[in-house]
Amino acid sequence: MSKGDDVFIGLNVCICSSVTIGKGTIIGAGSVVTKDISPYRVWAGNSTRYIKDRAK
């Protein structure tokens, strides 16, 4: 896993290997991340779904 700066990861999040988390991303509690996530976005769910963009 590779993670950018200013990333918030909720409790009990499962992040699969070789996934890249972009700068400024928020991942909701209990999420399962199976693919790369673009910067400044909010994701949540099992399997993770895009929720909205985050202000820079």
C-alpha cells in the first residue's frame, strides 16, 4: 500500500496490497479498498464506493 499526505482512514478499514491512496483522501470506517483511489475524494462502503469530491 502506498499512501499520500493528509489521508484519513476510518476504523476497521481493510486495504488490499498494491493499492495506492491519493493525497487528501477520506476512507469511511469498515470499508474494503480493492482498487486505487484518486486524490481528494471521499470513499466508503464494502466494497468501497465513490461518495464525493473533497475540497482541496
